[in-house]
Amino acid sequence: MADWRDEYYQQIDDCETDQRSKLLSSWECDFLASIRNRLDAKGTLSTKQVETLDNIWNKATSKG
């Protein structure tokens, strides 16, 4: 059974595809890497990090 962390990892993976990552700023790409590391190390994200991830995911997936 998948848990909420799987959804976050999937969002990060979706954003990091070659085509979609080109739509993101370097800060957004760095942010994705940092929250992946946080999930790996601590297994949690703050509410603000989740909101930012959602915003980046919406930006990356809205055009493809």
C-alpha cells in the first residue's frame, strides 16, 4: 500500500523529467533535490514545503 511519501516522490519524479525540468528555474530544481534528500533522511516535509512542491508540480505539468 502506497503512503503519502510515495505521492511526493512521484511529484518530484514528474518534475525532474528532461522535458519538464526545462520549464523550471534553477532554484526550483535545487528545491526538488533538497526535499528529495529530506524525504530520504527524515521522511517528512513541512506544510510550506508541500505547498511549494505542489506549486512547482502544477507549473511543470501544466504545459506537458
